[in-house]
Amino acid sequence: MRRYLAAAGIVCVDSVLLTYAHPGIVRPWLLPVWALAVAGVLALARRRPGLGFLAALGPALVTGGAGALLPFTAYRAGKASTPWLALAVAGFAAVQAGRAPAVAPVVVSAVVFALLPLLVGAYVAEQERHAAALAAQERLRIARDMHDALGHRLSLVSIQAAALEVAGLPEAQREAVRRLAESARGAAGDLHDVLGGLRAPRAGLVELVERARAAGVPVELVRRGREREVPPEAYRLVQEGLTNGCKHAPGAPLTVRAEWDDDALLLSVVNPVPPGTVPAPGRGLLGLAERAELAGGLVGHGVDGGAFRLWAVFPDAPVRRPPALLGVALAGIMFGLVPLSLVVGVAG
């Protein structure tokens, strides 16, 4: 909903600025055409940020650069790691300078509405990558510590229990030792799965699906949106969904769908189930729901149209923001230059 409200706001702002910049040529039929053009540029920028920014330079040449469309697409292009588009900003400023009576307002407008949002987007993207790398290092450290501490002890318990299984014990004690050995091996397997989730790389979902395919599981992975880091809870949910699908519907096709929204990851694993089947939640699903809740997410499951769907919503992890000093500097530039550009640059 927020994306549509933001798009509507950008369309309205740029339509008003078009009327202000060219009051003599704006006709009633032109505003709907302009609004459709701005909406088309926004749709392009959502899928191809670099091309969206280049397309936004066209309307910006009409309004003099001022508006919401150009800084919005510039910011998205910067976050998409395309800072080379600063060359396009230079070309935009050159074209504007050739049409304007004064060069200074044109340069100010290009810096404020194009170059600065582009650089800020590139900086924020770098901060996100840095935060993701730190998170991955921390998960790896935790996995190593757990492996060294718990993994070693569980291995010793399993070895000792296996030795007792073959010892000459009475039948009742032998049965108790057998259960102990199974519990130890199960705990070691659970620990291995948890450590695998902690060690999951950024492309963990792709690798997980590829391993399942290599094992003969017919699974399809559908990805949409601007891909970002997958939290360990999401990785574990796909593991659990694939395991349940192979267990309850062996040989049936499975579908893993990952959709990155602006501020969340929507994940689902779908597999067909026999008619009349109502799978009961096991300990694995309950554990996933608890872990997702701790991470601020939500997990659900159910049968719909002959298919069992395990789904989850995970919010984006908080990212490191620019330092306070840089934020103050950017705010000073924006609040100092924007009024100047609006006064002396838009109408020209």
C-alpha cells in the first residue's frame, strides 16, 4: 500500500510542478498524459532502476529538474549500485545549461535533485552490504562456537551410548541405552541443521533448492523483487517445507516462492496433498513459528485447493544508517540548496 501512495504522491507533485513551470502551454488533456508518463517511469524504475533513472531525465528536462520523480529514481539507481550514472547527470546539466540564461541554477538543480540522491543511494546500499557481511560473520562465529562446544559433547555421548549398546546389559537397560543413543544422534542431527542455517550464505535458498534437485526432488524456485539477504529463519522454513513435502507427498512437485517487497520477505513452500488430508503441525513447524516470532516475522500453514502451503513473512533486518555527522551535512545541503533551486532554477 505504501508504494502506491508514494507513487501517487510523486505523480501529483510532478504534475503540479509541470503546471508551475509552463503555465502557458499546459492544457487539460496534457496532465493525464503527463501523469501516465510519470507512472510508467516509476514502474520501470522499480524493475530496472538504472533505466528508470535515465527515463526520468526526460520529464526532468521539461520541469527543470525540480520534482519528486528525479530524486526518487536517482536514489533507487544509486542503491542498485549504478553510480556511473553520474555521467548522465553531467549530460543532463549540460543540456539544461544550453537552454538556461544562467548556469549556476542549473548546476544547483542537477546536484540537489539528481547527483546527491544518486550518491546517497549508493552509500546506503554499501552500508546494507556491510551490515549483511557483519551479520554473516557473527552467524559463522556462533556456529563455530556451538560446533566446538555442543557438537563435541554430543559426539562423545553418541559414542559412549553406542558402546553400551553392544555391551552385555540386561534387556531393560539395553532398551534404555538404545533410546539414549537415538536421542543423542537426533540431537546431533538437529544441531547440524541449526548450524547449517546459521552458516547459510546470501544465496542459501538457491543452493538449498539445487541440492534438493540433485537428490531427485522436483522443486521449482520462483524469485521476485530486489533480492536481499535471507534470514536464517527463512532458510530453515524452506528446509522444513521441503522435508515435509518429500515425507507426505514423495515424488510430487514442490514450489518455493520468495518475493522481496520494499520492507519484507514473503516466502512460501507448496506441495500437493492427497484429497481429504489435513496435515497436523509437528514440532518442526511449531519451532519455526516460535523462531519467526522472535525475529518479528509470522509463519502459517494450511491446505488450499489440494495443496499444502507453508508460508512466512519476515521483515527486513535493520541496517546501519549513515553516521550522524554525515546525516547533518546532507540535511544542511538539502535544506540550503533546495529552496535556492526552487526560487531561481525551476521557472527558468
